[in-house]
Amino acid sequence: MTPINDPTNDRYDPPSTMSEDFERLKFEEVGVNDLFWQSDQPGENIPWRKVSETQATNIKAKTTHNFKSNTIVFQKI
């Protein structure tokens, strides 16, 4: 069977230019002073800044929290 060529219904639907791409990492892989997020979903996704090998600061609340080294976090690409 050969593929059907249907130019009217063949569409390339690339992601929106407004979408954000995130890379999934472990907390230990993020560099000190780098920003990261705890989710890759848009909306109430708060940025964090890694301040040491075990801690990060919530940018909005200005509070520091401990993170386990294997916690999954996300960085924008």
C-alpha cells in the first residue's frame, strides 16, 4: 500500500513560539546560581535559584528550602 498524498489535509503543526521548552534534570545536576523550576507546566510555575549543593531560594517568596540531590527539577532550554 502506498502513502496517500492529501495536500488539503496534510498539515505541519509546530509548537507555538510562545511555548516554553524545559529540560528535566536532577537537583544535583543544576549549577549553583542557576534558575530552575519544579514543574514543566505553564501557570503557577515559580522559579528557584540554586544557592548551594543542598538549598535553593524561591524567587517570589524569597525563602530558602532544602532539596534532595535526586529531586527532579526543570530548566528552560
